[in-house]
Amino acid sequence: MPKPFQYRSGSLIYFQGDAADKVFILQKGAVNLVYQDIETGQDVHDLVQPGEFFGVKSALGRYPREENAIALADTAVMAFTVPEFETLAMANTRIVMKMLKVFSNQMRRIHRQVSSLMEKEEANPEAGLFNVGEYYLKNKRFTQAKYVFSRYLTYYPSGRNAIQAAKYLELAETSLSRYGDGKGPAPVTSGPAQPSAAPPRAERSLGEISLEPAGVSPPPQGELSDTARSYYNAVSLISQEKYQQAYMAFKKIVDANEDPEYAAKSSYEIGRCFFLLNKYDECIKYYTMMLTKYPRHPDLRDAIFFIGQSYEKIGRRDQAAAFYRKILSMSSDEDDGTTVKAKRALKALEA
């Protein structure tokens, strides 16, 4: 039987890359579907209204979710398994007509975007083919990336991007074998290789919550930019349990946005400050917004853990458990610190 679910405003209903085993019909509230435009890479927002369904394509096609689904208000949905939805659709031609209309609009939009891309790359098909492969790889669509890069190397074995294409092909094959399409960490597809992270400093903890960012070991002060120095000073305030002052310092860095790297790091720290200040609803809403803005944030799983902890603190155990399970589904390393914390938290909930 279809099951009803309730979501508070700002809650994540599902993530991009999640397994798609359900179709949703919105009964009350509003849902925003957020995904990337294939032409610009910018976020696209589709608003779902009461009476409309979402999550259909990926569920019926048996592939991972292609978008984030976020409740914009207190929301009630009805969740159908695929067989349940197919039975409903076969008995109700109005639903079939709605599906056709939605899919037709989406296909026209995709056709326009692909046509525009083809026009832009027509003068340089080699670069266009490479860029398409890179797009698929960045979005963890490893099967498509593998195919495109193999085609690139067939057509342009001595092309200007041949060496990089060979590396990306190997990366796509490895990721597909290890994680599967839509899963695992997002591959790094640009910029020089990063050095190994410095060993974590000694941490002070509040239960399972670390007061120090994992792996943060600032370089000598003389090598720091003003923004970096402000960031590490704010981290120090957390260590001193001056959470409100730390929040203001991180917010100043985010608002200035003079250094995108430290703005992203500070965004994560703001959510931690909300949690440490016992502002659990604010923590959930803030991290939900942050994960929409930074879907590949390096602290993604830690942010999800804080969301789970916040739901647990306000007594919403089912939602907390769902976020802990999400962390476990994202990790292939059972000894990873966040994975261990999520396992412990889930075990405690189920005890």
C-alpha cells in the first residue's frame, strides 16, 4: 500500500544519486527539484505543486535520482513503490496524460539545451566531445563518461586532450566498478593533484560531535591570506566554546566571499555553530541550503551527520535514522570516522 510521509519546510526528501525505488505524489505543500543545466552547469529549479508527482523517471527507469528534492513548506506526500504506481497509472488515464505532458516538456527543454551545445561546439567537435565526457564524469554518470571518453580516444588518438581523456576513462571505469553509477565520491576533474591531508590535530568533542574540523592543520601564519587567518581564528573560537562569536566570524567570511574555498569551508562551520548553540531547526535548514549550493562539498557526509543529529535532538528519530543510513550508503570505507559515528548513532536509535 502507498505510504504517507510528512516533511518540514527545508527538509530533503531525496538526494541526487540516491537509489530510486519510489514515486511521490505531492498532497500538500510545495517541493523544489534542483538539478544542473547541461549547458551552463547552473542550478535549475522545478516547482512541484499539490496533485503533481515527482521522482517518476528515475524510478521507472531504474537509475539513480538526477536531482535533489527539497520541501519548500511543511509538506505531505504519498510514496508509491514502482509496481503500485504502475497499477495506479494503468487504472487512471489522467495520470498517464499528466506523465506524457511532463515528459514532453522536459524532452523539449533538453533538446534545446543539446542543440545549443552542439551549435557552440560545432567549430571544435573534439573539445565538445571531451567536455561532454567531463560533464558526465563530474556528475558521477560513469557509464556515459566511459563511453564518451572511449569515443574521444577512437576519433582523436593524438588530440590535445588525449592524455587527459585516457586518465578520465580509467577514472570512470574504476569508479563504475567500485561504486556504480551515481554513487561514490565525485571525481576531481580539474586542477593539480592535491597533497595528502595533514594528520588531524587533537580534537575536543561534545559526545560524537567534533569541535575541530577533521584534518585542519593551518600552515604557518606568515603563509596565510587574510581570509584564511580569519577562518582559523574562527575555528579557534569553537575550540574555546565561543560558538556565537565563531558563528559571526564564519558568517562574515561567507558574506564577503573573497575566497571561494574558505567561504565554502565557513559555510560548513556555520551549520556546526548552529548545532553547538542547540539551534537544531536552524542547523537542519542551513545544512539543507548548503548541500543544495555545494552538492559536492568536501564535508558533505559530516553535514548530513549533523542533520541526523539535529533531527534526533528534536525527537524525529525516523528522519534521523534516514540520514544516518544515507551516510552509510555513501561510504565504502567502514573505518571512516563519519561512517563509524553514523553506525553508532543508527545502532543506538534501533536499540
